[in-house]
Amino acid sequence: MAFQKVDATNVALFGSNWIGFDNFVSLFTTSVGSNFGNVIRNTAVMSLLSITVGFMFPILLAILVSEVKLRFFKRTVQTATYMPYFVSAVVVCAIMKELVGNYGAITEICRWFGYSGGNLLAQSDPPTFWLIYLFIDIWQNAGYSSIVFVAAIAAIDRSLYEAAAIDGASRIKRILHITIPSILPTIVMMFTVKMGTMITAGFDKVILLYNTGILDTADTIYSYTYRLTTGTQGAKADFGLAAASGLFQSLISVTLLMGSNYLSKAVAKSSLF
């Protein structure tokens, strides 16, 4: 379909005319509610924020939780951080829209510090949509994602910590020289998986938060493909163009996955495959 002018009345494999790479040319030259260059930029920025800041939070949370000795407090923190994962993205985004709207609570707090604009989602300089998306992603996924790291830390031989403590190592040094090196293979594995899925992960929140007025700062490759498929948010349904956009996205994901796996194997001597 990515190489066809798809006839909506005949979507069989060979039911449409073959047009070669015309869909890919149109993808990079035609503006469908937003410029495809901006779409790639938005995807890259939000993906980089997710793979750096967003990826580090679960690791940090797992280390902090593992250092807590009071069992009741530890379980309370774990429960409180796990629960947001099970809240529907529709509910989370609806609440966030109210909080950052023209008269939302967060918007009013920002006005105390000199902010004079309206809806925070609609701000393009700087694009606050990216930060709001990152905040929701961390709040909703950090606790659940930390489970793997908590389990990896629990499997570390406790005698290593005891020996280090006897030698005079502080808690920070024990974390830096025992905990992190011990869970490095797990970090590498999760990072490799994250790299392969970071373009598509969280697209539901993007679609629930954005509108035609902020497509230039909020539209990503996945949401762009979605709009081309459904004919919504200022786009005309075009299955061939949507298939080309989806194929382009898949190629990027596979390239990132293979590249991160190769780098992990070369640098950390550990890889996913």
C-alpha cells in the first residue's frame, strides 16, 4: 500500500495502481495540517526527552526504594508510584487539560510567576506541550517501569554491601560501585527495548492532548499516520500516504533498535540479542 495509489473501494493487495515512491515524495513535500519536517522534529525531541529524562526516573526510583529500610513506608511508596500506570490515558489527559487550560490550577500558579499567556498546551515558545507530555509519561510509567530494576537490585549479593561498609564505603559509594554496575545488564536490556519503541510509545496521550491549533509543536509521526488513516484533525484520509508514513516510522524504529543493540554490545559487553 505504501507504493500504491490506494482505492478506498478496493483495498485488495493488487486492487490499486502502483505509483512507486510517489507517496514518499508526497510525504516529505505535502503539508497535511502540519509540515512533515516539524513532525520529525517533534518526534525526535519528545523521544529524546523520554529516552533520557524519562528513562532515568525508574532507575532512580528503584534505587531510592531499595535503600529504604522501613518496610511499611517502602510498600506505601511502591503502591503510590505503581497506581498511576493503571489509570486510563483518557482520564489522565482529560484532567491535565483542565489543569493547564486557560483558567486551570497550574496555569494560575504560573501567572503568580509572571506568566501572561493562556492555555499552556497552546504555547509554542517554548513548546510547553513537550514538557507536559514528559511529565505525564514520568508520572504514569516511572513506578511501573521501576519494578524490573527493583527486582534486579534485590538479586544483588548483600555480602558485597556488608564488605564495602566494613571498608568504610558510604551509602553513595556503595550505590555507585556496587548497585549500578550490578544492574547494568538490566539497564542495557531495557534501554535497547526502549530505543526500539520510543517513537510509538505514548502516541495515545499525544492524540488525546493535541488539536489542530498546536499541530506544529505536538504532531508526531505516529499521530500524523493516524490522522492520514482516519481523515481527522485537518487531514484527508489517504491509505497509501498513511502506509508510507507507517513504513518510514517502522524503518526508523528498526534502525534505532539495531543501533542501540550494537552500541550496547560494544560499550557494555551486554546486548538484547
